[in-house]
Amino acid sequence: MISWFLHLPFLVVGILVAIGLYTVLFKNNLIKIIMGIAIIQNGVNLFLISLAYRKDGVAPIWTSAPDEFMVMPTPHALTLTSIVIGLATTALLLSFVMMIKRHYGTIDADKVRRCRE
Amino acid sequence: MNWKMSRVVRTIADIMVVPIIIFGIYLIIHGHLSPGGGFQGGAVIASSTALLIIAYGSFGKHKDSLSSLESTGLTLFILIAFLGLGYTVFYNFLASGGAVFGGTVPYGINPGRLDSGGTVPLMNIMVGLEVTAALSLILWMMAKGSDSMDVEEASV
Amino acid sequence: MNFVEHAPTLILGLPLLFAFLIPLLGRISKDMRDILFLMGLLLTGLFVGIMAYEVLTVGGWTYVFGASTSEPTNPITSYFRITFVADGFSVLATLTIALVALGAGLFSFDYMAGHAALDKFYSLFLLTLAGVNGMVLTGDLFNLFVWFEVTSIASCGLIAFTNYRGKSVEAALKYMILSVLGGLFLLISIGLLYGQYGVVNYKLLSDGIAGSPGLFVNKLALGILLLVFGMKASTVPMHMWAPDAYSESPGPATPLIAITSLGSLFVLFRLTFGVYGVNMGPGVIGTILIILGVLSMFIGVSMALVQSDLKRLIAYLSVSQVGYMTMAVGVALTTWTAEGINGYGIMAMEGGLFHMINDGVYKALLFLAAIAVIHATGKRDLNELGGLAHKMPYTTVFFLLGALSIAGIPPLSGFSSKLLIYQSVYLYHPILAIIALVVSIVTLAVICKAFFNAFLGPDQGQTKGEVPKGMLIAMGLLTVVLIIFTLFPHYVVAEIVVPAIRALGVIP
């Protein structure tokens, strides 16, 4: 019963990634595509955090460490890095969309295809 | 693209900016002891920029100074990393030395010592500078609209 | 202490340092900014040279960050730190990257002169360089992700640098969306491997996979890695960003973006050979690589046939060249068994890896010559160009050398590597060699069309004269390297490519 319960976060991860992928693939609004990417990103972060979880583990901080075992710190570091990088990429993507809007007058992905001509 | 919110909003923003910045600095300084650190503290400080931009709607000419601050933070970060070159890059040459920043934290549950951590708090401060400047710059540029758009067509 | 052992980290750290210094000190004067950029490039090149000399004469080493000595002392604790690997394979990859970056960097002084916000361009250029170097040098998956994202962000910034052109921004947005998705899937794959084995270091991971090769999670992670780095390396069917990004990026950035895709291919080979190795049913991965390669070769070159935009044409040819390497390495992978790799497998590996360094150089030369043409005339449509050989003799020669190399015409170095690929692939399956030959012939046709249209015919007065000296020097540098590869292919294979194959653990 308990082991089934521990799998729940991974189910949520699957749902989040699926929603995000659906948004990226089937929406035409560029802002919505970026929102889809953000949803996938949150799903992936949740995935890493769930991987790191160990039952009854404490936070891996030196000064609060009694002699019990800790949750795994590497995925936490990976998640932090991913969040920081996600901020940069989201800012960059949004700036691109701002410039697209100024150049093309639209943010519809179907109409932003001058490169193909 | 200039707006100005009411006097109430502006006054509250003025008052709120101070504790926001202080909390950001707290997060940066304590980064090596508790959750937080350069990025988080810098993000908190940059949120005060967002507050001011929304309240006042004027931007001033801060682009160059923010950009310099960002580069300074990053350069000093890399230089601190290179200072360990006697051993390896990123070697923590200050830790456990007993000097400033060189204290040792006892093992177990304790409040921690602010002057421990060696180069880690220094790097946190540099990252804090960089993130403050970079995030403020991003917010500033996005609010204003990208200003490099006015460049003449120079080449194909 | 000696600086030789720090070479792998300086290759990465110096471009970063100069990338951050340029916006700061570049404010003093324009000359200062240019000097700093040049210093960054030259110092990086110098340390690549030092590392190459040390690795090829003495042997490789692993660099551990933040430890009291750079050598891994304790096998367990050392590998939980950040490690960089300096071996033959890193040497091959960083040499390719450094040569192309040096050429493109020297080219950019005259090309970008008069452009606004040049310090940002130089910064992004050096950041991209640092990112690719980090990707090929790193010894763990965590750093691979970090440098992957650094490369993505910096190269997208480079593509969109000419943000007054809508097309540049569009190409950058397209590449960025794909890169971010790629980065997230890379993260999932890292999570899967970490969840199974509890490590991110290549060496420990490789030991872990050798212990339990049959797990499904290995295959899932490998499939995602293939997808991500195949996308970055612009293999068909994940190539759609490449023509846009190559053709719409500002001049000197184009070879650098081409080199990020080659760097991703290097990473893919390190992962498939170094981490997964022989335990992972190489036949299946090899077959997938062969299919990707054949598709890239064929579709790339047939799309190049119908292009009239000079840069876009070369971009499609570059997609097709990536196919050769992927196919050759795929063939090598299929022949790899626990007993070792057989004769033609080694030849395919040599051909594939030699083609990578070759391709990096002549593709950069070709791109730079095309950019010089566009710079001098202001036109990029082949139907509007003509008769440039009268006014631009040097550029014509450079373009011709690059073009003949990419088509694999006998004396040039493109032929040496392609011959190795033809021979070895023929022994695996004759039809692959026939496809490779046909693609080569079509490449020749494409390149002939471009050359005749742009350079031959009566002088139409489209340009006043030759491009500035700085650009010629940059192209001349790459030409010298190309001629060295042409004259001593056997030496290059024996001294640079074979150590790289040895570093991957394919041959002892």
C-alpha cells in the first residue's frame, strides 16, 4: 500500500510532461508554447525531486545533520541548476517573442514562417 | 510608454523596497549555512526593481551601470575560482584556515558560523551581485521594450 | 606546479573570463575590446595546443575540480566531484573547435566592424566557445547538462544578434524552443540513470551499466540521449532548425553554430562508446545511427539541390555531411563485440572521426567564403550573383578549395576521409557505399551550380573589390590547415584520430 503511494509523484510527472508536450505540439500561440515548456520544466523538476526522496531522510545540510541518513543531494543541485537555467531560457524566449511581435505583428506560429520562403 | 501609479502605491513601494533588499542581502550572506544563496537572494533583490518599475513607470538610464555590475560579479567569481590554481580551479583555499571566512562549523545540529565556508560565501556574494544586476536588467529591458531594435541595417 | 595539468580547465575558463571582461573593460576603448577578444581566442587555442601535445606525447589525465590535487586520488570521492577528462578524444574535439573558432573569430573583426553593441557579440561568441568546450571535456552528466544549456543560450543569442532582422529572431526562437525541450529531456535521461545507479560520473556510470546491461531504463535513457544529441547535431529528421539557424545568423557566428552541432556529435559518440560501451547491444544503436546517417546524407543533399540562397545551400550540405560521420560511426558500432572491433570497423571509425575534424575545417572555410561574398555584394541569391572571380580572386580560391573538399574531390582532404568511409562501409554493406558515393556526386553537382553561378561568367560589377584583409587572413588560416590535412592525411589519422579511438576504449 505504501509503495503504491510513493509512486504517485511520478504519475503527476507524467501528467505534467504530457500536458506540456501537448501544448508545445498543438498550440499556435507562441506564448502558450513557452507556457507549455514551463510546465514540462516543472514536471522534470518534480521528477528529480521525487527521485531524491528517501523515507525518513533529513535535508542534506551539514549543520542540521544528526546521525540519520539524508535525502540525496545531487538531484536537488540538479533541480536548482535547472530552475536557474529555466529562468534564463524563459526570459530569452519571451524576449524573442517580443521581437517577433514587433517584426511580424503577430505571435501565431503558423504566420511566423518567413524563413521558409 | 510612461505611466505613474497613484501616490499610495508609490509610497508603499518606497517603504517595501528597503525590507526586500535587506532580506535579499540576508539570503545571500547566509547562503552557505541555510537554504538560499546568491541566486535566490539576487532574485529577491531584483524583485524590488520590478516593484519600482511598476510603481513609477520611469526607467532612468541604468542600463550601462547594471551591465557593468553584472560583468563585475561574473569576473570576480571566475577570478576567485582561478585563485585556487595553486591546487585546482575552485579549490577552497580559505576553508578551515581560521582566518576571516575560514572558521570551521562543528558537526551536528547547531546554528552555524557566519564566518565559515571559505570562498563559498565570497562566491555567493559575487553570484548575488550578478543575479541582481542581470535580473534587474532583464526586467528593465522587457519593460522598456528592447532598445537595440533601433539599430540601422548594417549588413545582410 | 605546472600549468599543463590545468589545461583542460583553462580551455574552458579563459573564454569565460574574457567573455565577462569584455563588456567591462571594452568600455574603455574599441581597441581594448578587440584586443581582449583576440587574447581570449589565442589563449584558448594555446591551451588546446598544450593539452594536445601533453596528451599525445605523455598520456591523458582526469582533472578533478576543487580537490587539493587535480589527479583523482580516491576512486570514489574524487569521482563525486566535478571532473574533466583530457584524453585523445577530447583532444580531437577541442582541436576541431579551436581551429574553427579561431578562423571565425579572426573573420569577425572586419566583418562586424561598425556594428552596434559589439562587446555583446564577442561575449556571446566566447560563451558559445566555452560551452562547446565544456560539453566535450566534461566527465559527468551533470556538467554535460549545464554546458549544453550554456551552449544553447549563447548560440541562440548569437543567431538573434542581428535582431533588426525578423528572420534571425525567428530562426533563434525555433532553435531555442528545440534546445530547451532537448535540455529538459536530457535532464529526464540523467534522472533515470541517476535513479538507477546513483552516480552521474561517466566512469562510475559505465561500471554500473556494465554490471546490469539488460535493464530497460538503460535503453530508455539512451534513446532519449540519441534524440537530444541527434537534434543538436542536426541529423534528419531533427534537422529543421539547422538551415534557418545557419543561414540567418550573422556572418562569423555561422561556423561557430555549425561547430556546436559537431560538438554535440562528439558528445553523442563519447556517450555511446565511453559510457554505454559494448555491453549495450551495440548492433541496435549502430543500426539506428546508420539509418539517421543515411537519411541525413540523402535528404540534406536533395534539399540543397533546390536552394538558391547561398548560405542555405551550404547549410543543407552541412546536414548531409553530418550524415557521413553518423553512418561511419554507426557501422563501427555494429561490428563491435566483446572480443573487440574488427578490421573494417576500425577503418570506419577512423574515417568517421577524421571526417569530423576535416568537415569542421572545410565547412567553416566554405561558410566564411560564402559570407565574404554576401558581405562584398550585399546579395545572397545565387540567381542574382555572377562573375565575382574577376574582382575577388582570393575568395574564389578559398571557396573552391572548401567546395572541392566538401564534394570529396581526390587530392583534397575531404577525399581522404571519405575514401576511408567508402571502403569500410562497402565491406559492411555495398548499398551504403553506393548511397555515400551518389550523395557525394550530387554534392559535387550542387557545389558546381553554386560556384558557376556566383563566381564565373562576365563581371557584373556587383562588388568593388576583394574583402578586407582580416577576413582573408581568417580564411587563409583555415586553408593552411586544410592543406596540411590534404598533404598528410595519414599522419593526422595516426597521430590524432587513432588516440581518439583508443580513448573511447574501442581498441586497446
